[in-house]
Amino acid sequence: METTRRSFLMTAATAAGAAAAHELAHGQEHDHEHQAVPSDLTLRVKSLESLLVEKGLVDRAALDVLVDAYEHKLGPRNGARVVARAWVDPTYKQRLLADTDAAIAELGFGGQQGERMVAVENRPQVHNLIVCTLCSCYPWSVLGLPPMWYKSAAYRSRAVIDPRGVLRELGLELADDIEVRVWDSTADLRYLVLPERPAGTENLSEEALAELVTRDAMIGVAKVKSSREGGRS
């Protein structure tokens, strides 16, 4: 999946953007415990942080609070909990599809670029894909920060023109008889894909099911597998 995503970005984005994407992906592929020198991207981020703190433009404690929020209060783990609850609780699933904001709020999530949400359900003959053609509108409260490929001009333009081709390049091959529905997020309305529950998970707890759900599955560029491969996206 990662290899195909990098290929997609590198062939469709500008040379500068592709180089930045490759640099970031390359740094993520290596075990940080064995990296003697921080990556160039990491050094640049730390330098910028130090400069902003030195100039008095930001407070380091405020940065720590912000980082903690994205690590522990926002992000894909929240969306995964929503999906898992819908899988094990049919009445919650009905509420999620009927009034997504209220159902998500039941689990304590909301706000932060997710003020108005709509959940769309994948079914055996229907697959949903989320995009923002104008910029990169994205439900931070349940999915965290948008990935680089989601913000790329290539994805934003081609997802509506050739969604099946984009999914194929990102590693998801769909049968010809499966309908692909593309949902265009805006500043006022954002979407969350409710993936299909994978077979063979009938005996898993809600917590174990949440561990299977990936960010990419909730955007619609992947399916949830019954056994995790390679960690959360």
C-alpha cells in the first residue's frame, strides 16, 4: 500500500512535491531507534520550533498541549472507536447513519474540523471514497491530520474523474460490479466512511475491532482486514 501510494504521488505531483513526499515516506520506513542522525525533515521542524520559541511567537508548553491533543485526543483512534461501536451495536449504527454528529458526540468526540459530519456506509456492492476537491477539508476530530497524499492535487482531481483507477494505484482493486461513490468534503460538511466489518471477526471485542480499523479505510482507499498488517495507517 505504501509503495503504490508513493508511486502515485511521485508520478502525478510536481517534482518538488514528489521529492518532499518521498523524503517523508523514506524517513517513516526506517526504524527510528536505528537512525543515528535525525532526518532532515525532523531537523527542520525542530529548528523552526526553536526559532519560534526564541522569538516569543509560540510557547513551548502550548505546543506540548497541542501535540498531546493530536496524539491522545484527536486522530484515527477516535474514528476507529466509532466504527467498532457501529459494528457491534446495530442501534448505534442506525444513529450514526441518521445523525452522525450526535452519534459521534456520544463517544465524546466532535469539533476540530468535524463540526458537521455525515457517515457513509460501505456495502458488498457499494464502496465510498472521500475527497476534498477544493482544498483538503478533513474531519480532524476522528481522523487526525490529513495525510500528504490526500492533500495532493493529483488525488483531489483524479478521485472524482477516475476513482476506480486511483483506488487501484493506491492498492485497492474493486470488482467491476461494485459501485464507487465519491463524496466531496467542504468547509461545512465532512464525511466518514463506515467500512465493512471483515469476515472472521465475530468473536472479537469492540476494543479488538477498533485496533483493526485504519485511517485509510475510513477515507475509503482501503478495506479493513481481519488481521492487521503493518500497523495503523
